[in-house]
Amino acid sequence: MDNRASKRLAGNGSFSTPPGTPKKSRPSSPEKTGEGTSMCAPDKASMNIRIAKSVVANIKYGLNGYKNEDNPTRKLIENVSDHISKLDTCTAKKTTVGVFGKTGAGKSSLINAILGEIDLLPSGTLCACTSVIIQIEANTTDSNYTAEIEFISKEEWNAELETLVNVLLEDKKERDDALFKAANEKIKALYGEKGVCQTLKDLKRDENFTKIPEFLKSKIKKIVCEKASDLSDEIGCYIQHDDSLLGECYWPVVKTLTIKVPNCKDFLEHVVLVDLPGTGDYNKSRDQMWRMKLRDCSTVWIVSEINRALADKDAWEIVSSSITDMAQGGECSSLSFICTKTDDINPQTYMRALKLKDDDFHITPEDPQYGNKKRIACIMHRNGKAKEKVMMQFLQQDTIKEHFDCDDKFLTVFTVSSEEFTKEDPILNQEQTEIPALKDLLRKYNTNHKNETTRHYISGAIGILSLIQSSKKSDAKMMMERSKLHAILETNLQQAVGHLHEYCHEIKSSLQELLAKGASESEEKSVETAEEVIMDSRHQTLTALCKNDGFFRAQKGVIDLNSSLAQPMFQHINSKFSEFFPTQEKVTEESLQAKIDQFTIITEDLLTKYENSPMLSHVLKFLKIKENNLKKVLQQEIVENKKKIYASLSESIQKNMQPCYKDAAAVKGRGCTKIKQDMLLNHIESSKSEMFQKAKRKMVALLDHTMKFIVEMMRTELMESINLSLNENTLPFMGKLFICYVWANFLHEMSIRT
């Protein structure tokens, strides 16, 4: 398309609109972000996607006039309509940002500052004191603040309640103080002080939950408010423990709470912030949800007070104990360490401790702004030192480096002051608080996601239009050319699929060999490994571990007996598994995704051969777009399947151990800890010869299924597209859609530049 045509289209936009289609208003002004209001990439993407959808609406309208055509044409119309339907319903999963941090680390203030909502999250909300998972997204439909609360099931709570009551009745000598405190806190939260004295039967009565009928009916509770502060007041009882409101704190039966915030579309439309509580409890479904969310994280934020950050081993240990769910078993590709409360400093004490003088900061007491300048200088000096030391700490995290490809961009360190950012009279400017930098990071994730979605949609629209443009009535000569091209493409497909199948077989064989070695080692070390996990566990911790099928998020980190038993298997495959299934941003030459990216049936010589054939060049363009979009779909399929494949080892062990876990959890009375330990060890000893072989076979079967699925999807989808585009089917309205085709190409060029 020449420049004149581009200008004409860009300035006009008056192509025909189907009758009954509402006219699109001009794009509104960019939302205020606090950092300027210039037209940015997301706004262009929004405009492009609106126009592209209008183009597709024209196609759908054009197709409606030909529904009663003969069979070949009707079949083509049905296929085009199916392509449009898939394009309109395809939604990419949001980018997930996981947030780790201990109680008091300042997570709630941090999130409030980023959102520009001082009163949204109550103090202490995003902390490890409760096990509720909190998600924060953009409300893109209206200006309200909403919360959606998902409860655990009534049956799950009754089962958990029985455990909590038993914990409170436990002999002091057998008691785990942390679990006793948690059980006591939970029962008081829901039932008040009297709850700890009530019988299990009384606690299970439905009348205790009359204020949350959604819990009894297994429904989502929705709260809608016009103001952030009002929503904060409403949700407090579902996420906070308040000793002044015992009996009205419902967080023990809440699984997840999703908050949707207006006016943050530019950085949260396609991004979700997820608080990942550091400790869990006796509830299995909450632990399962926690792992699922962790595996979905594209990036993780580690939040720690700056005064503690340099000596805070817990922050790194939380990440290290969950590393495989983030790396091989997940899709995390980066970390951010966020030091909070940087304004909390005593300049005099700080300077004395580091032997700093006024001259070091180029300040003098005679300066009217001496006090403020001194404070700012100390804050910025400590921030710089903190960043250096956190990076040095990271270099010592061998477990993290073992599982991730840690290049220079893998870890980013921020030093933030939420209080200074939200003050009316701050001494730090906004950039110095680094809240805008974090917001820009979210905006980057959001923009990348949005641009990728826009490109996918527009290219899909071009593919549909190319198919239509190629569906002209052909003479005998053209039919022969179409037949020749069909044969060439079918041969190319067979060869490309053959190469992909060979590589998939190599992946399976390589991992199968490593798994065999790991299974033998796991069997050999199984009892010893189990002893290390369970022999030091107090009775209540061991009970919690059994109640949760071998997985428990304790205060000291994750205890996972299933993964521990399979650890030698993981260690043998980890390196190769990461090579074959890296995160999307770290694709290696030997990865499955790289081989799929190299897959093509449209060679350069084919494009050159048919570049002067309007009809067949459209066929090749349609097939190339179909091929690229298919690769994009498979990219996410591979990520989701690799999570299941990797998790299958510990899940297989868990399934084998489940009957023993159930029986051991039920053991009560004096000496029950020893009985539980013996039951677990005896079961492992008696079943180890088969347990790890089953786990190996399960992983290999899932690998095989995934590889076959990928190969067959490439084969069948492309073969169908070849047949569809080269059969003699005719659509008589191509001329009417030429302007749509030009528009779609123009938008595609713009989206690529963006």
C-alpha cells in the first residue's frame, strides 16, 4: 500500500458498516496516569483492535447474504465463519505477577500506592497472617470498585474444623505452638471467644453462617462500591483478623478474593497481581489454589522492609522452597526484589554507623533546607547500598540459579517509599520513591500483552480476507495450478511433520532415560529421604502433612514429602527439561518451541514462484498466517502441558501414598506421632519398587500424549487449511471486501511497528 493510500485510509475510516452495527465513537483521551497523557502504544492497540473488529463485522455481514448458496460454497462459508468465531472468542491468559512478603513488609501500602488508591487495601491485608489468596485486576466495565469472594466448600470446612478442634485438644507435650495458635485464631475468628469451648457438633451448625449465606450455597459473594474506602471497609472481615470483631471475621472459610479496580486499565487490563501468602493451613483446596497461582506467575515480586532486606533469609527461602513450581513446573521468567519503607531512617544514626560526613553529601548546616537534604541524601545513599547488597545476596542463591537461566535482566531491585509517594508534602520526588518505576513495569507487561493480542487478531483477520480473496472462480489452467500447489504443500507438510515427530521422539527418549536413572536413585534413597522430612516434625505438623496429602505450607516454608521422595528424579531431568521446555522469554535452540517456530510448509521459493499470481499468492498468505497463529496457540499449549508433565511425578507419588496419608491422619492418642511415622515409612518401604516406576511411566505417557497432540494438531489443522484454500469453492463478494483487506493490511503494518 503506497503512502497516499495509507493517509487516505488513516484519515477517512469511512468504509461501509453493516446495518444495525452501532457506530464507534472516537477514542477517548488517555487516562491520567500521573506521568503524562501522551498517546501511548496501548491506545494505538485499542484503536487498531476496534477497527479490526469492525472489518471482521463487515466480513460476517457479507457472509450472511450467501448462506443459501450451493454445497461447496456453503461449506466454505461455514469454514470462514468458524475462523471468525475462533478469532472473536480467543482470549489470551493474563500476565500474572506473584507477590511474596512477610507480615509488616508493606505490601498493602505498596499496592495502594501503585493503584493510586490510599484507602483500598486495609493495613496488613497482603500479609502472611491469613492464608487467603488475593487477586487485583482492572475493572474495565464501569467505575465501581468490586470484590468477588470465593469460599471453600462447606464439606471442606467441616473436615478442617474437626482437625482444628483436635489441635486445640492436643496434649501440651505434643503441641506445635504455631499450629495451635493458628487453630485457636481461626475458631475465634469465626465463632468468637466461646468457639474454643464448643463441641464439634455445635460448631458445624449452619446458623453460625447466616451472615454469609453464599458460603452455605457454594456461591461467589460479590461486593460493589463506588468508593475504594467503602470497599475496604466491606472486605476487611474476609481477609483480616481483628480481635475486636471476633465471630465476624470470615477469612478462615475464604479461598480467594478478587478485587477489580477502575481507572487502571493502562497497566492492569491484561495483568493480575496475586498475593501469595507465605504460610498455609490445614485446607487442601487453598494449598492447591496457591500452587496453581504460583505456577501461573510470569514474574514474582519479593517484598521486604529495607531494614530487614539485607538480613532477611526468609524472603529468599520462601522462593527457594517453591522454586520448581516457578521454574520447570511453572512459567516464571524474572524476579523483582522490592525493598520497602525507605523513608524510615534516622539520618544521624545512619551517618554515624557508616562514618559519613556532611561533606560526603555536599551539604552544610547553614543551608535552610539542611534537614531535608540530609534526610534525602541518607535515603538515596542507603537505597544504592541496598541494591548492591541484594544483588550480592542473589548471586549466593545457588538453588535459584540452578533452576533459572539468570541473565542480567532476571533480577531487578527496587527501593520504594509508598508513604512518600502518597504524602501531600513529600521530601522525595515521585521518581525517587520508585513507585512510578514499578507502575511502568506493570505497564510494560500490559502493553506487551495487548500488542501481542492485537497482532494476533489483525493477522487472523488478514488470513480470513486472504482466504476470501483467493476464492474466485477458476478456469481450467488455474485449476491445474491449484492442484500442483496442493501436491507441493502436502509433500512439504509430510516432510515438516516428519522432522517435528523425530525431534519429539528425541525429547521423549532423552527424558525417559534420565527418568529411569532417577527412579532407581529415588527408590534407593526413599526411606532415608522420608525420615529427614517426617522424623523432626511435631505431631500437629505431621498430621497437617497427612491431612493435606503430603504437602503443607508451614511457617518455615513448604514441606512436600511427595516432591522430596521424587527429588532424585527431578534432579536427573531438570537440566534437560529446562532445555526442552524453557519459559517463553528464554527459548533455546534445542527447545520444542524453537523447533515449532522453525516448522513451515511455505518456503521462500514457493512465495517467489507465485508472487505474480493474485489468487495463489493469497492462498499462500492465508496458509502462512494460519501456520503462524497455530504456532502461537501451541506455544501456550506447551507451557500448560509442561506444567502438568513436571507436576506428574509428585502427583503420582501422592496418589500412591494417599491411602497411607488418610490412615495416618486418623491416628489419635498417646504415642500417635511414632505410629504415624512408622506407617509412612513402612508404606514407602513396601511400595518403593513400584511407586517410582509408576511415576516414571506416568510422566513418559504425558510426554508422549503432548508430543502426539502437537504433531497431529500441526498435521490436521494445516491439511484442512490446504484443502479449504485450494478446493474449487467460490465466494462472489470479494470486491466488496477489498477495502476491508486494505484496512487489515494497514493495521497489521502498524501493529508490527508498535
